[in-house]
Amino acid sequence: MEQRITLITLGVRNLQRSKEFYQNVFGWQPLESSTESVIFFQLNGLQLALFPQESLADDAGLEADGKGFKSFSLAYNVSSEKEVDDLVAELAGKGVRVLKQPEKVFWGGYSSYIADPDDNLWEIAYNPFMKMDEKGNVLS
């Protein structure tokens, strides 16, 4: 099996509210392939999908309670500590819940955590050990 991810799907409690968050707060544009049932956003090299939580759980054959810590986070890496500070301040100004203010972290980077409307964790980070191209793609 090749090492890759093509699609990340988040089960959301309110599809319209989540679409508006990613569209109006993050400034991302839904793809034309989006429907009333699923919203797609093109990211660098993969897509993010928003799908109703109940439907996603049903598709997987699981309960949709979604309680507690989800044991994962999504990351948005930038090129400097200042970019972390600026982006977190911008998002906070749009009403985004900041879970952890930007700070130096144990592994040598600088990061913050925010939450989307479904409490999915987004780490906004600067990693001085990670090489990225001008589009934010991680280089090996």
C-alpha cells in the first residue's frame, strides 16, 4: 500500500454551519462537486470533505455519539512564529475558539490550537524542522 492520504472526511453535526465556518472563517471555497449532502474543499494535494455525522457513522456501521477527545488533530503549518501569531489573531477575531494560545512547544516548534464548530482540533504551527514549498506542501 502506498503512503498517501487522498481525502479527510469530518463528520459534522450541522453541515451548513460547518460549510460556512470553512468558507467564511478560513476563506476556503467549496468545490463544484459539493452537494446538499457533502461539501468538498481542495487542499494542497488532498481534499477535505464535510459529511453529516449521522450519515458518516451509518456508512461506517458505527454509533454517532462522537463523545470525548477524538484522538487526532489536523495541522496547518506556516513559515514562521509571526505567521502563527497573525493567523490565530485573525481567526480569534472571526470568533473562532482558541484552545491554546501560540507558544513555544517541547519539540522545538511554535503552535496553537483552535476548534471548528464540531470541536475538531486544528493545530496552527511553525515547525522549523519541516521543509515546505511555496504552496505549503511538505517536502521530504
